[in-house]
Amino acid sequence: MKVGYKDLGTMPYKDCWQLQQSLFESRLEQRRRGEQGEDCGTILTVEHTPVYTLGKSGKQSNMLISQAYLESLGAEFFHIDRGGDITFHGPGQIVCYPILDIEKLGIGLRRYIEILEQAVIETVAHYDIKAERLEGATGVWICDRGADGTPQNWRKICAIGVRASHFVTMHGLALNVSTDLKWFTMINPCGFTDKGVTSISKEIGKDVDFEEVKRLLVQTLTKLLTNE
């Protein structure tokens, strides 16, 4: 099975959302027509201009600033159709939108989300960052360990929120590479008030090659999806 890839560079959220919708509907139409073949869809990567997005089950109260102040910062806000609560997308963050037919790939939705998480875990491990899953909270997390091994100071390095219909996916993940984390102080990230947010650069104390991280992420994700 084959998975394509397209890097969109920098793009406003609304334009990218419309592109996602178009590819998503096209993939659904292919399923309705019963089209076969090796093509399972496309992975999109993009860096957004500053934007906050709220998932379909999210709470508006997790946005901590007014619309007027948000606009004064040059940011946008969208209420969208993915799972999850509120998050931020902006410069220094790799956003990855796989538009895929997961039935063709032979996986279910739960396994698909596990693959997204695993791709991030393996990518950040390249920078000697130990990331993991946190029960009851989607995404990829980092924590400190006490002397007795007890986890503490949980902080999210990658948010995950997807939508799936008739085995076709859209939305995806957002990995903080060198994101200005001040943007997250204006929300309760993903609805949490007791956990933090971090980035690759913050964890290792230096800048990293954004394009290198992107290549690693896409290569790892593609390999996990196709078992190659």
C-alpha cells in the first residue's frame, strides 16, 4: 500500500482546512465508487499562521482571552469538527494532516491514533527526548520522574485530534518544535489546567533544524502506516 506526501509550507488555517475537506470528500467518493488500488491517501504537513482551534466537544471557556484581544495579536479562532478541546497552531510547529483510507491500510481508528503517537515518540527520541502516552489524555507527553520513579510535571509536546468517517481520516497532529509557548498561556491547552506544554527546543535547550524534524516525522509515520 502507498501513502503520498505533500508539504504545504506556511498556510493560513482556513485555506488548509478547505484543502483538507476537498481531499477528504474526494477520498470518500473513491470509496463510494468502490475504487481499488494501492493508493491509501496523502499526508499533508503545514506550518500555520497563529490560530486557535476548538474541537467539536471542546469548551469555549478554555479560551482565556477575548476575541478582540486575540485579533489584536494577529491570531484567528475556528470551531472545527475534530475530536479534542482547544489548541494552538503557529510558527515553529509541524502540523500533520493525514487524509487516509485506514481500512485500505488494514487498521482501525484506535490503532491509527496509536501510530500517530508512536511516530512522534520515535521522532523526538532522535533528540534524546523520552516521550510517552498518558492514560486518559490523547497526544504525546513528557514528564519528570521523582526519586521513586513517580511521574510529575506532565507537559504535552504534541497534540492529536482526528476526525474519521467511513474509514477516512482528516485533521491529525501538531508537534511543537520551536513554538513560542506563550501562545498556550492564553488557553487551557486541550482543556487541561494542571498540565503544561513544551517543545523540542525547550526540552533540549537549543534550536533544532525544523526541516529535519519534519522529514523524520513523515518518514517514521509513513513507515508505521505501511509496515515498510
